[in-house]
Amino acid sequence: MSRYNKTKITKKNKKLYYNTTIYNKVDEINSDQYFISQEGDRCDNLAYRFYGDSKLWWFIARVNNLTTNNIPAGTSLRIPVKIKT
């Protein structure tokens, strides 16, 4: 799964332009896992731990409204079991 699957690409004058990708909200479900971050935790490491793919860091960041890959210690995170874009 690529985070740009739903991004519309426009071609003008032989140049490619990427439009803003807007994702749907990921609803909470009972099977979601919750995690309290520790010193040094990052979205890419958590994505690898929970999904087996560090490239899915953006999904964890988006679900938890994070703007950076680094996570402050003590932050409560929701980790959805199913990856849905």
C-alpha cells in the first residue's frame, strides 16, 4: 500500500503535478491496540513492529494526528489492527 494511491496526478506542459491527497478518517474499532510511547519511539519503528513494514509510518502518524516521525515519551497512541486508507 502506497500513501499516494489516491493522489490525483495532473500533467501540464510535460510536467507532473500532484494534487493534495485527502484521506478518510480511520474509525476506532474494538480490535485497535493502544500503546504508550517510550523514549526513542518513532512512527517508522512502530509501523515495522505492528505491521511488518516501516514504510507505513505515515498511517500511524495520520491516525494519531502526529506531525513528525519522532514521538514524545508518554504519548498515548492508537494502532489500528487493519490498515485502511
